[in-house]
Amino acid sequence: MAYATLVTGTAERVATVTINRPEKLNAINARVKEEMRDCFQALKSDPAVDVVVLTGAGEKAFVAGTDIAELRALDAASGKQFAAGGQALFDQIERLGKPVIAAVNGYALGGGLELALACHIRLASERARFGQPEVNLGIIPGYGGTQRLARAVGVGRAMEMILTGVQIDAQEALRAGLVSRVYPAGELLDRATQMALLIASMGQVAIRMALKAVAVTQETPLGEGLKLEASLFGLCCGTKDFAEGTRAFMEKRKPRFTGS
Ligand code: COA
């Protein structure tokens, strides 16, 4: 489908979604949100897609936040709705049921960092910068940042970033566990795509179960999480992919997974 603010493409079971407002550093406005909702709904049910790579157009920004020009019109009631709407969109991405890799190619500020946090894996270019600068505008993060950043880097670090609004660079984000890899800017998208292809080459039932099992750690006590892990492990053991994966190992060849 053609979008005004997104560029999308699919090759070898990997979809790439690029937020495309480089003249505004890919700031998220109402149109971007509407198109992202449509796009991720389509990706969820697209049988040709197993993994998604999400990035920003241009060399400067992943996403420099929600569009401040649109924020200005909010009041107490519409602000609450605005935050709930953004949260729902980012929940939709987190619960896609397929891995989403954020390739953070520049500024990931405010809603941009919150968007990256809703993705399952975060990779950064050496140029990436991360921050929750909302306090500079007299607001707090409203698209999940107060919750997901604290879960990603710990309460103390998240509190510092959210209370000061100060940005951190890619190496600091790596040390904080906010991203799992940092690459030279020119390599980032290729590396993210390679990782996506590697994930797409696995048995997709196992990938979906793994996604579910790891995701619940954010909201489930250990005992319940372990029970869920055992159930999902059992489900995997009933699949053709499991029979094929173990047979291929014994026969010293690459498995031919079918996703069933
Ligand atoms: N919302 C709306 N427009 C934005 C934006 C945002 N979050 N971030 C950047 N832009 C726009 C700028 O207004 C500018 O538009 P213009 O050329 O029409 O004036 C354009 O994108 C380029 O940004 P500019 O500020 O000129 O680039 P810079 O390199 O000097 O600074 C930043 C880059 C990221 C430091 C700066 O743009 C910034 O602080 N952005 C806001 C970040 C923020 O507070 N995000 C959280 C919002 S809740």
C-alpha cells in the first residue's frame, strides 16, 4: 500500500518500514500515527512477512518526537486521549506477534524513543541519540516512556533521563542496555536486515512463542512466567518445525522450516 508518511517494502519475508518526514526529523504527527496503525495491522496478517525492520528516513533522525506543532493544541482532557491513542499504537507494535527491530539511525527523542522501546530489538547507528526531553515542554512522556524506559534501563537511569531531559549517545545507550548493538551509520540498515533475515530463517512457531514468553517478563511474576514458558515449549515440541529442526541437526544439514 502507498502511504504519504511511510515507505514500506518487503523482501525475503522481511518488511522494512521507514518513517518518511525527514524535513521534520520524522516527527510523529496524526497522519504518521494513522498510517502506522494501518501499516502494522496489514503486517500482522500478511503471510509474506515474518519480521519487521523499522527506521527513519534521512541521516539525522529515527524520530525526533511527536510533532510539537500538534501538541500545542492539547488541553487536559484531549491530552489524556492523545496519550492513550499513542500508547495504543505502540502497544499494537509491541503485540504484533512478529519481531520488530528498531534500526535507530539518528535522534530517537520523546515519542521516537518511546517507539523504539515498543520494538523488540533496538540497534543503533553511531550517530543515534536518545532522550525523553518532554520536561522541556512542560509535559511528561505520554506514549509509554515512563513505563518502558524504566523497564529497559532501570528506574534510576530512567528517572534521570526523564527528569533532566538530557540526551545520551549510542555508546551510552549500549552500556545502559537500551540498545543491543551499535554499528557505523552506513552499515546499520544492512545489519538490521541481516538480523531480520536470520530470525526469518528460523521456525516461525518457535519465534512467535519466544516473543510471547520473553515479552511477559515485563508484567508477570517469575512463577507464572515459567509456567507459560513450559506451555509454550510444549507447543513448540508438537510442531513439524521441531521434528525437522532436530532431524536436520542429526543429519548435519540446514533445516527446512515450514512455520507449522
Ligand atoms: N516536532 C515538530 N517538528 C520538529 C520536531 C518535533 N518533535 N523535531 C524537529 N522538528 C522540525 C524543526 O521544527 C525543523 O523544522 P523547520 O525546518 O520547519 O523549522 C526541522 O524539524 C529540523 O529540525 P531542527 O531543530 O532545525 O534541527 P536541529 O538539528 O537544529 O535540531 C533537534 C535537532 C532534534 C535537537 C531539535 O529538532 C529538537 O530539539 N526537536 C524536538 C525534540 C523534542 O523535544 N521531542 C519531543 C517532543 S514530545
